[in-house]
Amino acid sequence: MMIKSVVYLSTFLLFMPVIVRAESVAVTSTDGNEITAERFPSPGDSLFIFLPHESSPSAVDNKLAEQVSRLGVETWLVDLFNANFLPVAASSMEKIPAEQISALIDSAFEKTQKKIYLLSSGRGAVPVLRGARHWQQQNPGSQKLAGVILLSPKLFVETPDPGLEGELMPIASITNLPIYILQSALSPWFWKLPKVVAALEKSGSDVFIQRLDKVRDRFYFRPDAVADEHALANKLPQLLKQASGLLQQLPTKTRRAVTANELILKPGNGKKDLRLQTFKGSPTPPPLVLKNLSNAAVDLKQMRGQVVLVNFWASWCPPCVHEMPSMARLTNRFSGKPFTILAVNMAEDIQTIQHFIKTRIKVNFPIIMDKDGRALRNWKVFAFPTSYLIDKKGTIRYAVFGSIDWDTPEIVSTLNTLINEQ
């Protein structure tokens, strides 16, 4: 499986300011619902139907839609939460009818005769792909839909319990479209791209990847955005236009919805219980041999006889940083006992890590570096932080994803039990 990777030079065209006045467009879907889109007109020959992220603020969406239209790509901003009386939440994305996306495609083309691109991010990838498939079923062989652009898509059913394989939404493997993915590199989902791309290509999709370095998911509207994220947010309209331009250059290809029964979306199990729980995967840990900050090899197998907390983290991950002081306190509490913490850093350079521990958090436990993400993949890490608690015999006993306080009475009691086992 080959990922088509795209890198652009940071060259941006100067353009005169253009005043864009949004206008409302009403679209009636075949399910009887009336959908209102905010239309940002533009004289170009391309049009984005923009379904925002499941939690993005509307002011940012409006600004992005306006900026894109100023670059020559007409944009229709759609709020399908209000249209369906749904709360603004990731779970609501699974309840958006595919017919409504399909109706928007038809209406946009009928009104403008432009090349149509679907645009979304995060969990919005699910209704967008389902809607595109529904439209293809109603319009076999049509060239009106030119492609889909996705920002850090989330196509897994849910974040699985630590150590278990993640399951992709069925729509991923029955999609046949030109797809351009802009993926933040500072994201656990970045490491899952090969599995996502393989699923999308299964039914004929052409998939292109643009890696966005030094930024996290939702970088363009994060309240805690850093300088690199603000800088890339300013360039995002141009990146989106460039993505549509690349898809437009693809050779004309007749695409049809693949033959398959319409698969029902698999709902997740709801909000996960973020507590240290009995491990559900294979109790045998994958190999873990990595260099520490002094360039010495650290091998988990050599730690038999100790209770080991293996913690996957990154300095750009706020929940990871939040739990580190409690980990340091835990280390002090069990000083002199057969207990250690191995903090596995996710693909950051040594200078970044050293700056972090000098300026932000005092760390009194070993940090080892997973430079290429191999350990992350072997240990089936889907979220940062993810932690595994290993007993003195080298067996994984407990695990948790998400940030927790490690020195609570319950966890201290669990550790004492493991330490005292023969």
C-alpha cells in the first residue's frame, strides 16, 4: 500500500481584498427536511460544501469559509446539527442522514454548474463519505462530484480499550472517490493513517496525504493554539484551495458506488470510563527496547521483578502534561520499592524533550524515545496518554487511556498489591 504524499512550497499569491457577502440558500432533502446553507459566492469554477467539525465554533467556520471564497472557491457552510435538531457532539455526526449531503450536492451543482468538493474534518468525515456514496448511488457515473477534502479525519468506530485493535467505520472500505487528507502530525491519528488509507483504497479511492508538521488536530480553532498553529491556520484557506486544484488535475475516471449492502454505522459504546482498569488484550507485552535521553538502550524485558508503568506521552499533549506531576509524586512515594515508570515519548526530538523537562515539568523517571512510532503501533496506542501497568512477572495487568491522577488511594493500593506479590 502506497500513500501518495504531497508537499507544497510555502508560496502564497498576493490578492486584492474582496468583499464577500454571505447569502442563505434553502435546500429541501428527499427526507423532507429543509437545510439552510450560508453561501459565500465566488467567481471561480469550484465549490466547497463545508460541513464543520463536530465541536468547532461557528465564528471560525464562517471566517474560514469567507477566506476560501476570497481565493476563488465558492463555499457553502452547512449546519446539519440545527437542521436535524441534534446536539453539537461527535455522536451526532452518525445521525446525519446521507440524503441531506446528497441533496446539497445536487442543489449546489444546479445553481452554479461548478465542480463540487465536500470538505470536513474530524468526525465530519463519516457523514460526508456516507452522503457522497448515497449521491453516487443516485447518479452513477456522474462527474459532478470532484472529490473530498478531509482535515485529520476520524474514521474509527471509537477509541478502543488499550491493547485492542481499532475498528474502522464500514463506510471507509466502500468509498470510491478522489480524497485529499490534510493530517496534523502531532496527533495519535497520524500513526493510524496507513490503516485508514488502505481501507479507503480498497474500493478504488485515490488518496493523497499532506502532512501538517508542528500542529495538533483542530489547530485552526484551538483555544490553546501555539504560534505554529496560528501560522498554519492563516495559511489553511490556501492549502484547501491547493488541495482542490490537485484533485482537479486527476485524469477523468468514471466512479460508481461499489456493490455492497448499505452498511449501518456501528455506534461506539458511549463515553469511556477513564479509570485504571483490568487489561483486556494479550497480557504479554510487545517488545520495548528504546534509547533514553543519554542514548543508552532501555529494555523492558530487563525489568522483570519490578512493577512497571509504561506511559505513552508527548509534550504537545495537554492531558499528558497534566498527569506528569502525579507520576513524579508516585515515583517518590515508591522510592526504594521495585517500581519504575517508563515514559515513552512520541517521535519528538531530544532537544524538544530536554527543553520541556527543564522549563515545564520536573521529571524523576526515565524517558525513552519512540522516534519512528514503532512502539506506538506495536502497543496499539490510539490516544495520548495511554498507560500500561505491568507486574513483576512481566504481564500487563491494568491499562488506561487518558489523563488520570496516579497517586490516588485506589491506584496506590493497586500498586502496593502488585509490589507485594511473590
